Amino acid sequence: MNGQPVRERVSDDAAAPEPAVGVGHSHAKAILLGEHTVVHGTAAIAFPLPALPVRAIARPGRSGPRAEVAAEGHFRFLAGETGEAGPPSGPRVAVEEALRRWGMTGAVVDVVVECDIPLARGLGSSAACAGAAVRAVADLYGRVLDAATLYDCVQCGEQVAHGRASGIDASAVLANGPILFHQGTARPIGITVAADLVIADTGVPGSTHEAVAGVRRTLDADPRSARRVLHRATELIGSAAADLTEGRAAELGAAMLDFQDLLAELGVSTPRIDALVTAARDAGAFGAKLTGAGFGGCVLALTATGTAPAVSAALRAAGAVRTWTVTARSLRSPAPSSTASTPDRETHP
């Protein structure tokens, strides 16, 4: 390829050709166990949420003022040799890394991102937007995008967006099913547990960068306590992986509650998160915990099949601004691609 768009789109009236465009997709993720400790060497379990998608549209651009202002769900940016200075976003860094790898450092790309993932809620919005943007630019220029290159580009963006990023978000938002992530490597994990997951939005945005830095300070302040916390986290993640594959819902819920205690000890829980965890348990959930960085964001509750509506209602009554339900059937099956129908889910505002 010579760095030129590979096709023209023709308008319906055929009066004039429209500029070529590229389209890319991605989706949200949720971490079941392992947030924060994964940065310090433990494994983590995560799964994709295709019901919360991201779509990006890329067009050839021109150097000039950059419109990199985010609104809830939608934003636009220029990437490439634009002549603009200033701090870049994660998606822009990811796209520019892709252009560099393709030998297209002189290209300028105009990218529009349409994101259905609530921002700053621990559901992987920055990684998903970066993944969709890189896929859109690859589509625009007809580039074959292998999984390793896509992951590397998204991870470059995550390092800018969040500081030290483990790579779990970059892996999970690009995955087609649940994964066990450890030290930069993700492998599929089988799920036979008969349970649903309810995700509850606290309504409070979190800051991954601040949370990661705070956890590091906490661990560095007491090395003996840090070793204990990380050892216990490793035990819980290992037992949770076995519970998932062997169908032990009650034991998995107990592991989630124990991991929530560790996250609270690390200082990333809040009174609102604690209240939602308690509400889920009081409503009959097997277990619940925060998911993502904390300081806000979302709570994840494991429920018996069929009881998710009652747990969802209890979470909303306790202050959740919205909830989503991921069914047992969609958890046990590989997640559909971004072009397929979405998995079973219920959304409650």
C-alpha cells in the first residue's frame, strides 16, 4: 500500500464521489477478579461486554486545529503529522503508533468515535475507543491488522491514558470471550457456572491513573503487608478460575467478596461502592465487588439464574444510576464479534 485510502464511496445520487472511510468496532469489558493486583504480577479474570459497543469512523484528514474534546459517548480527533502540540489522548496515541508501524508517518487521519460505554466507570472505555479507532484506520487504508499489532497499539494508548497499564483492558476489549490474563498473556477460560452477572453504575466517575498510583503508594509503604495482599489475591484468583470452570457459583461469590475486602484494604473502595455491595448481598447475590479501578465506577454482582431482576432493583434502590445484566448463557459461550448480534442482557436506567 502507498498510504492512500483504498476505495471511494459513491453517494446515492451518484453526483459526486464521497471520500473513503474506514470503520472499526470494539466493546466494553469487566474484570471479575484481579484489578490493581494484576499491575503487581498476579493474574486477573476478565470478560468482554459486546452489549456495550464502540464504533469508530476514520477519514483522511488535514493538518490544523485539533478537535479532541470528549463528550459523553462521542468525540473526534486528528492523528498523524498535524503540527499540533499538547498532551494526546490514548486513542490518538494508538492510531499514531499504528501509522508509524505501517510507515505512514506523514499521514493525517480524522477519527470520529461513537462510544456506548459509560466513561470513567472501569469498563474499558479508553482501550475500547483506541481499539475501534485503530481498526477503523486499518480499514481505511486496507491494512491487515494482526492481533499482536492491534494489542500493542492499544496498549501504547493505555500507557498514556492511565500511566502504568497491565494490559488487561487492551486484551479484554479485543477478546471474543472470557480470559485469564497474566503478565501480558491472555488465554481463554471456560465457564460452566450457572449464574448471571449484574453490573451497577455508581454514577461516580473514577480515575484509573490516580487509583493505580494510590495502590502503589499503599503497597510500597508496607512491603510485608504488600506480600500478604498479593499472595492472598493470587489464591483468590486461582480458586475463582477453578470455580468458573467447575460450576461453583457460591464459592465464586465468596471469592468475590474476599477480593473486595482486599480492594478496600488497598484504599480504592468508597462508601457508595460498599453500600452497593451490601445491597447486592442482602438481595441474595452470591457475592459482589467493585470492578475496575475503583474510587467510583461500577460494582459487579454474581446472582443465581433468574434472580438478577431482584438484585438489579435492590442495587438501583441503593443508589445505582443504571444496571446491566449479563446472562449465564452468554457467559458460557464465546462473545459474538462486533458485527454479530449482542448477547442476552437487560439494561435498566
